[in-house]
Amino acid sequence: MKTSNEIWKDRLNRKLPPQLAEEIDTFETEIELRRQGKMDEVIFAETRLRRGAYGQRYDNGQRHDGKETRTLAYDTNKNTKGVNTVWDAPGMLRIKIPYGGMNIEQLEVIAELAEEYSDGIGHITTRQDFQLHFIHIDDTPTIMRRLAAVNITTREACGNSVRNITGCPYAGVCPDEKFDITPYADALTHFLLGHPDAQNFGRKVKPSFSGCAQHACGLAAMHDLAYTAETRMVDGKEQRGFCFVVGGGLGAVPFQAKVFDEFLPMEEMLPIAQAIAKVFSRHGEKKNRSKARMKFLVKQWGIDKFKEEVLAERAKLQHDPRWTEFISRVEDNVEKPLKPPSDLPSIIIGEKLNQWIKTNVRPQRQPGYSTVTVALPLGDLTADQLRSLTDILREFTTGTIRTTVEQNFVIRWISNSDIPAVYDALSRAGIGSAGACNILDIVTCPGTDTCKLGISSSRGLSAQLRKQLDEKCFKLDEAIQNLHVKVSGCFNSCGQHHIADIGFYGVNRTVNGFQVPHFQVVLGGQWENNAGSYGMPIIAIASKRIPDALDRITNYYLRLRETDESFLTFIKRIGKAAIRQELHSLTQNAPTYEQDPTYYTDWSDPREYSTGDIGRGECAGEVVSAYQFAMTDAERMVFEAQIHLDENDAQNAGNEAYAAMLKSAKAIVQMKYDDVSNDADEIVEEFRERYYDTKLFFDPFAGGKFASYFFAAHDNASQAYTEESARHTIEEAQLFVEAIHACYNRLRQEGLS
């Protein structure tokens, strides 16, 4: 008797293009080969990642709906207690949604898959993808076939590949756009998917499209390849093209993208992308993953040499008819409304409806129509809510919807007179919350809920902050309402904390002998202007005190801001030192475990963050005091480096950041060898011998890359710093200090210090 997966395979393979059906069949075979031990795990890991199949953090066998999980998928951590094979831990499947565009049939299939194979929850990511968690790897081929049947793929959603192409969800309806970027994003998606010249990268490549420069919909500055719509007049005719930038990225150390071409003609969009793929494949780093993103190649070469190499490669490419074929189809898929234009009712009854219209409804450039944002706390919605959305789309639109980088949906082409009815329908489905794109709409990564790299509970904190803000949000000053808050569970910026007005990312600290979840407070970022500037961390505060920190920051802004002064301008004027001082008391006077055990746990997490008192002997106490004193000094030095940078003193900024690395390295070296001098060469040598060569520094957080930052800073200690290189050194110093903390905490927990 056939299994349900076999039945689905027979039914769907007849509907799929032969090449796609064969590709999924191949993956199914690879799963079986790996199960039999006939395929190396390293090779299998890359092949499953390229198909969107991720490992997931083990969460005590409980699903979001409270049911126990069955045996789930692909944990590659051989040290996980109780995990016997790579098949015993939860998994996640990432589903590519190019530029966020979806239709009713696709929504219905994802609802079915979430209900049948996952925990009943669909999650929207900050790159407009969908993710399903708690997926068994044996089910992934069937899921892929069912998605492919409605023209959705998971191919290259993860791995060293071209990731989902981010695109403005308001494309085609935004009053400020130069032109609709949708067909161009669609063309690049299909051109690069599976392209033979885009299969040999050392790391991922992330593209984006924006219709204008002033909004944040495409976040151009933080992408490897980013296209912002531009037009110019040539011989009396309007010509379309793009301001094209390369080499951006967030991650541990963020880079602003560099201008490759102020006006890249649309005819050159695809061949230049292909040439860049070939150059990056050939010259990008392959061995050291921490230096393998395109941003490092652009930094190493400089934008002029990078452009020279790309143009030389472009000149050698054989003509591909697909480069220009898409131009003839630009107007093929123009969206149209279901209903005629109309006016919003002159009288709107109900405070909640008025609040929702204020924050969630945006006029289109087409008179009589609006775009409605469906705000989704934590980016989650249930299978039933997905189905309710399809009912709403059928009633009010021609059946399309888009996801956003803020983890929401937008419904376009709503005739204005229907706006109250749309609100009622969304509210009945439990997805009618106001506050889209304001301080209530907190962007967050999965954090410790499911991510193996999570340090602190970003989702738990975000839920708490939203709860705190929910009752008072619309009573706050508009300057506060319009702030953007973003939370990441670690330094990697999956929650995009670098480009928030107020960002937080997870770290840990030892307090009274216990490990305690903390968050770094990040200020100075800018969401608008396509991620116009990046913030930097100023102070680490215990997770349970972060809600107080947010209140203090916003109240401080209200007390001292000048008339109509933006938050970013305020931060620059008042200075980070003043903000840090305002928050400093939140780092003091921690309660003992006996006084308040909740201080030592994380938000919304049933698991204990720390299980007891670690190493409280008198000798250890003396060493701990010396270590903590030195690390406090190192953190102060990193912050002072930021102040130097804010004062345009790049040289002292870089020098101070490097000195902070030396200070923290010496602090941990003294745990094993207390006779180390202040000589920089000796500190580096002792750190390398005792922590790097022994791999004591190589845990999932610290890894080798943060040590490589330290070694590189030492090798380049005599260099002249630029503003950019000083900023990168400060970011690297902060990460190195955090890695020292992580290493220290782990070694004490394991009793190795």
C-alpha cells in the first residue's frame, strides 16, 4: 500500500515540468542515500540548504500548538545530547516568495502545508520568504512538489546561492516610484535561478529592487546587488534604468553598498548580474566563510577595480536572448482592480478603525484605491488566518497579495469605500491590528525559539515589548509612535537591528555566577532612505530590563528633542555618551537569584537559561573579579572608540577599538596564564596558543572568525584608519569582546577554566 507521500508524488509529478519533477526526485534519493550513510553529511548539508531545508534548534519536543513533535529533521550537531542521528531534531523549510508576490492558490497551499506538516503556523521573514517550522525531512520532497504545482520553489532559498529577491511591496501603486520594478525583479529571479554561473559561490548573494530612493521598501544599502529605479531623457524619450549598488550587507559587521553605476540601463541588468556572478564565483573567498560575502571582495578590491573586472567579464559573455526578452513582456502582468475607484466614507465610526486607517492604510497613486497592510506580530499567522486572507482577496481584489520586509502582508487595489469592510473581515480573522510600520510593529528574528545561533529570546522580548506598548501606543507622542524597533537573537542582524531607530541584539553575561540573557542596545540606524545608515551597540542590558531601557530612551528623546527633530538627528546631536549614561543604572544592582529568579531567565521561554551557581570558590572569585574588571574596561574602550568616530577622529577610533581587543584577549589569557605582560605581540601569541590553536575559542558563537578579526587588527595596527575601516574595526572589536564573554561563560560552565 502506498504512503501518502508516494500518492502525492504520483499525482503531482504528472503536473510538474519534467526537469523540476526530476530535480525533486533526485533530492528524495539523496535523502535516502544520506540515511544509509552513503552520502557525506557536508555534501548533503549543502544540497538540502540549496533546497531551503534548514536545521532547527531543538525546543524540548513541543510545537507551537502544544502538541508533541514527532521525530523531525536534520540536526547536524553531533554533540547534542539525546540526538542519535541527523534525523532526530526539528527542521525548517524556507519557501522563496520573489518580491513578496503571491496569489490565492499559493496562500491556500501554504495553509494546507502548515496544517499538515508543520505546527499550523506560517512565518514571514525579513526577506519576504515564508518559513514552515518543525518539518520532517522525509516530507520535504512532497512539500516541494505541492509548492511547485502552484509555481513556488524552495530552490536556492538557503545555501551558497542567490537568495530570494526582495522587492518593494508597493511596486506599481506607490505615488513616489519612478516605475514598477515588479517585472524586472521577476526577470532577475528566473534568470539567476539555477543559472550555471551562479552555483559556485563561497557564500550567499542577496539582491533587491526599489521603486524609489527615499523609502525603505527594498533596503538597497544592505544588499549584495540592489537596483533602485531611475529614469532619464534620451533624445526626447524616457529611458528606464537603475541606480545599481553592490557589496552591501548586515550580518556581524555591516557594510554600506557602493555605487556601481548611477544609471544602469535595463538592457544591461541581466548581463551585468551574470558577469558579477562569474567574478564573485572566481575571486570570492571560499575557505574562510567569515570573509566570503561579496562585501569583502568589494572592500578588498575597491569599487573601481571591482567594476573594472565585472565589465571585462561582461565583454566576454556570449549573447543570451533572455537578456532582452523580458523587456517585451514588461506590461504583461500589470495588476488591475476588481472594483471601480471610490471615496472613503466621510464619517468613520470607531476609534480602533480610525487608528487602523491611520497606520495601516496607504493611498495608491491610482485615485480611489488604497493599499492595506496586515500587521502580523512576530511575522506569524495560522493556517486558518491564511485561508481568511484568501476569502478577503476574493471579495475585494483580483487575488494577489504581497509580503513585506517588515514581516507583514499588503493587500493592494482596495477600493476606498471597501476599507471599513476589509477592516471588519481582518478583525474577525484576528489579524486586524493597527500599528503597521510604527513602534508597535517590531521586526524580529526567530532567536532562541528555533535558531541554533540564538543567544537571547528575540521573539520573547518582542512579544513583551509589544504587550507593553499595545495599551499606550496611540497615546504616545507621534514622534515616538513613528519609531522603528528591531530585535535579533544574536549579532547576525537577521532582525535587522542595525537599521532600526532602536535595535537590540542578544548577548550573554555572567551575573552573580549565573549566565544571564542580555541585549545590546543599538542606536544610530536609519530605516528610511533604503537603510540609509547603520547603528552601533552602546551598552548591554539584562533582557528583563530591556522594556525599561526602551521607556528611558523614548522619554529622554521626548524631554530633550528640539522642535520636529528626528530621532536620528537627536542621537547625533545629544551624543551616545549621554544616552549610555541615561541607561547605565539598568546595568547595576542586579538582584540575587534568591531575590528574583526570573531575572535569570529569558522572556517567554520555559527553558532555564542558567541551571545553577558555577564555580563560586574563593580563588575563582578573585579571578572572576579581575576578568570582569578587565572586560568592563574593554567594553568602555569600544564605546569610546565610537565616540571618537562620531567626532570624525577615525585614527583614534581605530586605535581604541584595537586596544579593546587586546584588553579582552589578555583578560581571558590570564585565566590560564597570569604572568602575561602588556606587550601586544605576547598577548596575541598567548591567546593564539591557549585559545585559538586549542580550539577552546571555537564554539557556535565565537568560532574562528572573531579571532581572525583580532589577528587582522594586530597585523594592521600601524595602518592609517579611514572612517569606514575604523567603523569596521569597532564592529569587529565589539564582536570579539562578545566572543570572549561567550568563551568565558562556556568554559566556566564546563569547568575548564
